[in-house]
Amino acid sequence: MPEPSSLFHSLRFQLIASVVTIEIIMLSLLVWNNIAIIHSTHTDRLRDTANSMIQQIANTSGNYMVAVDYATLKDYLSNIISYKELAYIVITDRDDNSVIALGTKTPDLRPQIDTHPAQVNDGVFDISQQIQVAGQPMGRVLMGFSLALMDDAISKSRNRGVSIAFAEIVLTIIVTIIIGLGLTRRLGQLSIAAAGVEAGDYSVYVPTETNDEVGKTATAFNKMVSEVSRRTQQLLQEEKRTQQLLSENRLLIHKSHEVQEEERKYLARELHDELGQCLTAIQADAESIKDSAPKDKTRIIASADAILNVSAHIYDVVHSMMRRLRPSVLDNLGLEEALKEEIDGWCKRNSALACCYKIKGDLASLQEHTRITIFRIVQECLTNIAKHAAATRVNINLDSDTDKLHLTISDNGKGMNKNLYDNHCNMGLGLIGMRERIQALNGHFSYDTSPGNGFRILIQIPKNTGDKTKANMPAASAHEHSTTMDRKSTGCSHD
């Protein structure tokens, strides 16, 4: 199962956070832009209204000032001062002295004239206009417009825009959460199902609630899991069948080895019992003829010697065949003595090679098939080294511990390319036979080689292989048990 992701790495959080962030940015820009437009609109309106009013008042006031009718002028201005945004009206004469001053915020001093309401700092938009009649200056009109109403309208518009934006953000969050929960929930189901498939559970099913993209993905996923499950079951059945065939093949090889060894044992016994006795009888008769030659003694003695030589040669050939078929020392004295005899004989036939061996541990408790296998593998390795290795030194180590038997055979010969040799098509029958023998005993077979670095075979065999032949071990094994238990044998031969 996949590890649960943190909140900040979840798709649900990223979806909601990204949508809300974009919404906040866009709405903030929109509100800011609306406030700027509202502010510009209100200030431009106030500026235009103020300019229009002061122009009208300046024209009207000039006529009254020419007639020196300040009472009527004041009445006229009193009607105008009631305008809600107008703070004050001041009429001055040519000497800039106030002749009429109306309003709640009449300035004591002449205020600084403003050019635009947006540039006002004191809350009053101050403007001025010359009063002229027939091109002659009569005085000035000073007017001040309060910005309180405009600021209040702008503030209300800003608050309304912010409220609408906030409501829209909240609504967007709610809708996004609802959609995101639904979407990520279904994606989470896909993720959990995928993790189940990864763990080997092909019974998972993702419900297809709607026919949208996620639903189609779930449908495709279910079909894929079904197909993968079908093919996996098919592969498992094929693998099981292959393992069964392999097991049967190994069993067949195992049985064939047993039959081969039994046949060799039988042939060796028959050769020894039948042909050996016949040869012994021929030798006895030849000796009798030689000893009792009455007349042509020379010819009879020569014939008897010929019979003795031929029978001795036949006996040597038969003895060699019996030794190859089934070394009697293996049955009589045990594995250790059989290996010593085989190695010594090999060293005599290959005097140019130096062979060192080390045998350690209890070999008497080994089962018969294990002993035969070890002997045949050592025999096969020595034959291969003499034929193909071009080596000058061979090392054989056989170590029997409590649970396993360890055999290592190495030489310093020419070696070979292991990558090419690993291909079973290139592997020699000798190695294949060794591997099958070891695997039949539930052991492990491996080798290591490279060009110019020799060849090394490593074998491990468990002692409890389940071989039932132990009950048929010859009596000589008891002798082996008494002589090889917990001892160490070493040997080297040199040219």
C-alpha cells in the first residue's frame, strides 16, 4: 500500500488551494479596478459640478455687483448653499475683501486652490473663479465642496464590492470542495485499487458512478485488471506446469542415475564373480600344466606362460572396468578412501599436474546416493581438467559440517568466458550432469570462471536429503564411520 501523502501534497488540497488562490487574485484585481473606477467617476463628477456651479455663480454675481445689490445676491447664494456637497461660498470685491460669506466651513483665510478633487488633502475641494463684467474685474467667487459624501459613497461601493468578492470566494471554496471531494474520492479509489493490484490482489473493482473522464478511466482500469488477472492466472498455471515438468525431469534423471549406478554395481559384481572366477580357473590350470609338464616341457611351459600373460592382461582390463563401473573401495572402505585412491590414480596418469586435496569432517553419515554423487563429480572434474583446462595445479576441498557438505574444485587453467558459457546451449553435458545430480539432492551448484583465471566449482549439499538408501549401506560403512569421524585428511602430489 502506498504511504498516505501529507495535506500539502494531496491532490484535493492542491486543487482547492489553486482555485481559491486564482479566485482571490482575480477578485482582488477586479475590486481594486472597480474602486479605482468609482473613485475616478465620483471625483470627475464633483469637479465638473463644481466648475459648472462656480461659472454660473460668477456670471450671476457680476450683474448684482454692478448694481450694488448685495442683498439680492446673498438671497441668490443662500438658495445655492443648500446643495448637500457645498461647504461654503465666498464673494470678494476687487480688493479681495469678503462681501458675502455663506456656509458651515467658511475659511478664515484664503484657502489654497485645488485643481482636482483627487488631490485634496483637507477634505474640502477649494476652487476660485474671477467675476468680470464687460471685461472688467469685479472680484472673485470662492467655493468649497466637502468630500465626505463622495468618500462615503466610495467607501460603500468598496465595501459592497469586497462583500460580493468575499461571498464569491466562499461560494467558490464550497463548490470547489464539493467537486474536489467527489473527484479526488474517485481518484483515491483508483489509487487504492492500483495499490491492491500492485500487492497482487486482482479482485479489486472501481465503481463507475458517472460516464465522465474518471468513470471511463475506472472502466478501462477494471478491464485492465480483469485482463491482467486472467493472464496472471494463465502464467501461474504455466509456471506450475513448468515446475512440475522440471520436477519430473529431475526425478527422472535422479532415477536414471540410480539405475545407472545399480547397473554398474551389478555389472561389476558379475564381472568379479563370473569372469574373475573363470580367469582365476584358467590361471590355475595354466599353473597346473606348467608344473606337471611330462615331455615337451619347453613348449608346454611357453604355452602356459602365454595363457598366464593373457589371463593377467584380461584380469587387469576387467579390474579396470570394474573400478570404472563401481569402485569397490567405495563400498568397502568408504568415500574418503575412494577419493584418495581416485585422486592418486589420476595424479599418476597426469604426472605434469600438481593436485592438492583436503578432506575434513564426518563422511560416514552421508547417504549412499550422496557418496556416489560426490565421487562421480570429482571423477568428472578431474577428467575435464586433464582434457580441457591446460592447468598446472588442482585444488580439491571437501568439508562436512553439521548440516551441509561443501565441495570446492578449482584449477589455474585457461578458464573461459562465463557470460557465453552460462547459455545452456553452450554449457557442456558434464556441467549439466553435475548440476542435475546436485539439484536432485536439493543442493546448490555454481561455478566461476574467466579467461586466464581458471575454473572453480562450488557445491553445497544438505545432509538430510531424504535418501532412503541409507538403510542399505554396506557393512564397510561402519568401518568408515569409525575411522573418519571428525578427522582431517590432506594430500598433495607433484611432478
